[in-house]
Amino acid sequence: MDSQLNPNQEEPQIQITPEQLEQMKMMAKQQAIQQALQQRQIQQQSKVVYVRRNLTVAEVIVVFAISCGLVFGIQASWNFATNLLPKIEIKVNQ
């Protein structure tokens, strides 16, 4: 039963001298500086590298289909605008 804590007992308070406090502050500051330097080194090491590659056959086919669709679409709309639109008559009933 000696190993169980009594809730009425207070824990002994630890006394820290001002010298120990200053030493702890210096150690924490040094650790923070070291962590910041390590993070900066990790960030510098991880660089993005872009690799240029040739297009695949599927990509070439898609590009060709899109370009053909654009050319034929522009030609068809131009043909419609120049040939058919002038032939449309508008009748006004009075």
C-alpha cells in the first residue's frame, strides 16, 4: 500500500536557481537553432526536377484530332456565314 499515492499528499516542489534557468534557456535556444538549420538543409536538398519527354502516340492522336476539329469547324462556320446567311430574307408584315 505504500506504493499508492495519497491524494492529500503534495508533491515536493523543485527549486530552480536563476543560473540553472539561464542554462536551460541557452540549451533550448541552441536546440531551436539546430532544428531550424536542419529544416533549411532538408528544404534545400528537395528540389523539383522537370524531365522533358516525347509525346506518346495517344497524345499525338489527341492533338491531331483537336487541331483538325478546330480547322474544319472554323472553315464550316466561315462557309455558313458567307454563303448561307446572305440568302436569308427577313419579311416584315405591316
